[in-house]
Amino acid sequence: MRIIILIISLIAATLVADTNFRVMSYNALNFDGTSTDRTSYFKDTIEFNDPDIIVMQEIIDQSGASLLLNTFNQINSEYSSSDFINGSDTDNMLFFKTAKFSFVSQTQISTALRDISEYVLSVDNNELRIYSCHLKASDGSTNEQLRLQEVLELRDHLDTLPVGTEYLIVGDMNFYSSGEPAYENLTVTTPLISEDICTEVGNWHNGSSYSDVHTQSTRVESFGGGSTGGLDDKFDFIFANYGMNNSSGIEYIPESFISFGNDGDHFNQSINNGTNSAVPANIADALYYASDHLPVCADFISIGGAQPSGELIISEYIEGSSYNKAIEIYNGTGTTVNLGYYSLQKDVNGDGNFTNSYNYSGSLNSGDVFVLANSGADPTILSIADATNNVVINFNGDDQVRLLKNNVEIDRIGVPGDITFGENVTFVRKSTVTSPQSGPQDPRSNGEWDNYPSDTFAYLGSHTAINPTISITSPNGGENWERGSLQNITWTSSDIGLNVKIELYKDAEESYTTLIESTENDGAWEWQIPVDFPLAADYKIKISDSDESTILDESDDFFQISGRYLISEIQTTANGEEGDSPLAGQNASTFGVVTAVSTYGYFIQNGSGPWNGIFVYDTINNPMLRDSLHITGLVFEYNAKTEIKDITEFSVENTDSELPAAEIITCLSANHEKYEGVLIKVLESTCTNIDLGYGEWLVADGTNELVVDDLIFSYSPTLNEEYNIVGIIDYSYEQFKLEPRFEVDIETKPTKPVNVEIEILPDPNQVKLAWLNEGYTYKIYSNDDPDIDFPDESWIFETSVQNLGEATISMSGNKKFFIVVAEN
């Protein structure tokens, strides 16, 4: 044994954040490249459920697989897929989000009917195998025995896997009850290999007590080649390897299994019959038309780092000329290790069958290495070696080598598939790598190894280890930062690179947002929090080495981003349609410009367009048009209209703010909750009723009708006259109503400019305006400021004349600007 140069003796585990993910298994019902009529239904289902892994059965051809991938990537372009392998019957496909998973390999397990597909993914350095099955259909003892044979083929394969391998068995199993031999072989036969993560076990076929887990059929009617009869069978399953939940690696989140879309109230019915309380109506329809099966889903978590902290690692690999071969392992645990728990194994040409083994013995002090060499190696190697072995230490560059503890793999070098990754080369583990990594590891590309020319022995017999760290100091939990403010994100670090990456984590969404991809590792970065940044109390900061993403730290606890709500955050409903404010019943602070004033309050906006306006019920404060306000009050639903009342904070920040532009929309759009409280304008709307009662009248623009009300301004319309109307959308007595604010908000058609000449009369306080008379009614408005757009309430109505080409106006002051408007 050789003593190494130890820079830091206590090695901490590499920090990797935990990753939550959802797995969906879905029989796609004979889906091929011509099934374009069903893509929108699959898209709606996947977009609503948002699985991270989708395993599908009954894929017919490559074009069908490609069509589904393109469909899923219309959602967020995150999905990739396995290869399509055309077997003797319908086939399987895997789709996965590349932001969370790396694809390792796939293998087909042959059975008498349909192949079982093995897919291997990596997440957070944890390896997950997924087996997609479509077992023999139909009931009866003959078919049960055929299903059993398929399961036995799978079991034979699983028996070859190392102890501790984590996997899921999913698919259309066609089990009618838990008493079937195939089901029992998966869940009861010893040694135990898997667990059904759905706890409702029994005679599922036509059993009403299992109505909430049935997956076939989604339809009573016959169409598209699928089964009929309604939901009365549970054919789709997710099994996890026995003992999966052991507080490391991949963990199943208990009680997360669902038959997606099944609300338990559709026994022997179509999934979209009547009301479905599990999913919206459009998703129930999508499930009905997409397939005769419901998908099944479950949630999992990959525990970051996954590998034991303070474990031995493979620290050097030598594959040189002749028999110059050696493997070095290193103890950086901080304590002496009993080597009797460890073994080294090798496969042949990357075939995954690790039949060649060496059992270590003795002990290994912390900071020491153990070198195992081929007995025919160069004397320089043999002089350093602690032992020799010609079975495992006989690799040729395409053989995987792995380190095991208690027969469970903890570290590996090499990749499967007869790939030459390590021929005539020396690989030395980087000093920053302090934890082992199970599963396939390509030393050429995974960033953990330095490579040297063939027959380099200079590094053998010692290993240098350092402990790179990042520690966030702010925000580290409990801080309250206000949106729109400038804040310092601070940290300390040692033994890391020149730059760091800073990300923001939001717990409710389980997602990370990059704040800056790379910034100098100087311990501080200024973050200008956007004024519209979502308010929440579940944020954390994550900082990682820009060149080595596994070196990271995250805030110990959540911090809060607070501030005033945008009106759109108060108004926007959960589904973007009708409904209550998400803040109903809560006190909220907001801000906005007064767009209209009424007897019992005022309307404010802090942006143009939908969801950006609201009525404030306030009989105490008396703001003016254009006032910019900060207010705090209770968000309240008054007869289905969102208001703010019980004002506890009121301040005028500015008295001459710019009004938001009126949103030009149709009468149809105006009859929607998203424009409640918003300043809008409808064009070319004809008066169809001059008196609905209570000062209301009706206009229509060909898309719909719209009530015009006199809450703020009263107007006497002309029947069949065409108007352009500006106003606020209000809601009362179960109707959306347009509320003009003053006369210039109502324009009659046509409105067009005329050539106006101004003559100053002998009386200096009078002017004469003349224009070309075309038989209209002419209205004259004046303003001291020509830069104010017309119409605006600051333009004063002077007079009107009918079928005349001139008018005399009295005036005072040195300047006056006039506009003449022609109306039918």
C-alpha cells in the first residue's frame, strides 16, 4: 500500500440536487405514421400530465414513433426517445426529458409473442432500468400460462443484474386478477423481484370496488379498432424493484400511482361520459379518442449524489502495452476501511456480464491506495502493486471494470457495447472527484478523469484529493427580498474554478431558472429582481462551479420574494377563463393608474390588455383620473366581480401619469372576465337598442352584443347609429358592461377631419372657424395643449352646428387649439 498526498482528509459527498420525476406508461393502440388524427389528443394528455418519462406500447412503425416524438416536442421541445426496434409484433418506445435524464442503452428481451424492451437511463448519477411489457391478451388458463412464460423470460434477465440494481417494470400486462401466475411471479415468488406500487390488489376484472384503478376500456362505443365496454379492467401496471425505497438512489413517492383520468365514477362507462372530476372535459375527451387504454403514472425522486458519501473510488486505470495493466482504488473516507467488504469485477467486451471477480482482503487506511496489477506487468508496476490478479486485470480497452461493496456496485469505469474506451492509455481520477459513480462511465467524456499516454506509470501508488466547496451565505433561508430591488447573492468557496453559475429554484414547480450562466467567482453577484417577478416564499439559490456542475451548494432554507402584486396576478384565474381571483379573501398590495372614477370607487390599471384592470370599492379616498396609486386592501368577489375593498393603505405617487392605451377588441372579447376592469375600445358597433332600462343601451359589431351602461357617464344614443366607444369593462347583474367615462369616449361614424380655417374677429375674444360643409353635424372641441391626443377628457366641447360650414367661438387667453369633428 502507498501513502498519498492528502490536501484535505475529510471528504464530503459530491452535492447533487434531488430530482423529482414522473413516469407514465401508455398503450397507444396500434399507433403508426398514419395516425395523425390522434396526435392532438396525445398532445393534450401529455401537456396536462407533464410526465418526464413516457413508456408506450403498441407502436407499429418508425414513422409512428417519430410522429409521437414530434407531437410531444410541440409542447416544450424537451423530449428525446429511444430507437424504434421493429419486432415480430407491436413494439415499445421510450420518450424522456433530456433536461433530467441521459440515455444509456436499450436491449430487447425476446419472448414467444412480443419483445420486452429494456431501457437504461441515468439521472443524478443514478441508473434506472425500465422494462416495457405488452403481455399476451385475453383471459383463460392458456393465455395465463403464455403470460407466465413471458414473465419468466424477464425474470431470467433480471437474475443477471447486480444486487441493488433499480428498475421499473411497466406496461400493458393484461392481468385479470392478482391471483394470476404471472402476476404472482412478479410480486410473490421468491426471491422477490418487484412490488406493485398500486396497492389496490385483487380481482380487477369487472370489479366495481376497483373502479378507480381500471384502465380499459375508455369507451363504450366501437371505433378506431380499440376495445369497448367501458372501464372494467386494470391491464396497465407499474412495478418497482423489490426494496426500491431504501433512502438512496431512486425512490418511489408513496401513494402517487394513478390511473390517469379515472375518477372512480365511470365503471363500465366511457371516460368522458358526463362529468369527470379527475380531469377537465377536454382531457377526458382526449383520453377517450387517443386510445382504449388509460395511461398509468407514478412519481419518483432521484436522491442527489445517490452514491454513499465517504466511499472508496477507482482512482487509476492502466491499460498499456503487453500485460501492463493495473487498477488502483483509493480510500478518502477519513477512516480505515475493511477491504473484505469489497470486490472488483470485469465483463468481456462490454457485454454487461461481470463474471470475472477479485475479492479484496485486509484493510486500507484513510489516504492509502491499493494497486491490483497483472502479474506480467512491467517491474515498475509490480514494485508498487499490493497484489496481482490475471482474471480481472486482463482487460483490453473495451471491458468494463467495476468496484462493489457487499455485492452492490458503487463505482465503474467503462461503457457497455464493445466500445473501445480505454486501450493503450492511463486514466487518473481528477483530484476533485471524491465520490464513486455506479453505472456506465465513459472516462473520455464524463469529466472525472485525466488521460495520459500508454505506459504512463508515474501516478500509480498515490492519489491527490482535494475537497472543492461552495457555501452560500445569502440568501440562505428566511430572507425577504422585494421585487424590483437590487440584492447581493453572496457565497464562499475553495478549490473551485474561476467562474460560477447561479440558478433560482422554486419548490412549488420543482424547477430551476438560470439567473446567470457564468460569473466571476468573487463571492458576490448583484441581482436586479424584475418588478414583475412572481411573488412566493419557496425560493432557493443554487450556485455551482461553471466547469464542474456537481460542485454546488443550495440555500439551506427558503427565502421570500415579496412586494406589490401586479393587477394581472390578482385578476388572472387559475384556468384563464371565468372564476375567482387566486387571491380572493386575502389582503394584497398593488399599484396602478386611475383610469376612471365612479360614485363608489375607481378603476386602476398597471398595464394594457387583459387581466390588467380592477375596480377598487372605496368611498373614503378620492383619487383623480391619471393619479398613480399604491393601495392595500382585501381582494373580494362581489357577485362574481373581483374587487379590492377595505383599503388599509392608500398613497398617491404621481398626479399626472400616462393612461394605459385602450385595448381595441370586439364585442365578443369584451364579454369575458379577462377584460373586467380594463380600459378598452370597440369599433364600428351599431346601436341595436337605445333603452334597456336603467340607463343602459346595446351595441353590436357582428361578433356579439355588448351592453353600454351609465355608471360613470350617461349618453343618449341613436338607434342604428354606428359608434366607436372607449370605456371600462364592468360586471354587474351577471353581465359585462362597457362604461364610457365622458363624451369624447363615444365617437359617431363617420369621424373624419375637415379643412378648418380660423379667422380672428374684430372682437379679440372671438374667433370664426370655417370649413367645407358636407352636410354633417359638426362638433368643435378646444384645448390649451396641442400635444394631448384626441379624444381625451381635457378636450373641452365648445359647440355644435348642423349642416353649416362655420361657427363663432368665444375664447380667453393667448392660445387656443381647436378640433372639428364631423358626425352623421
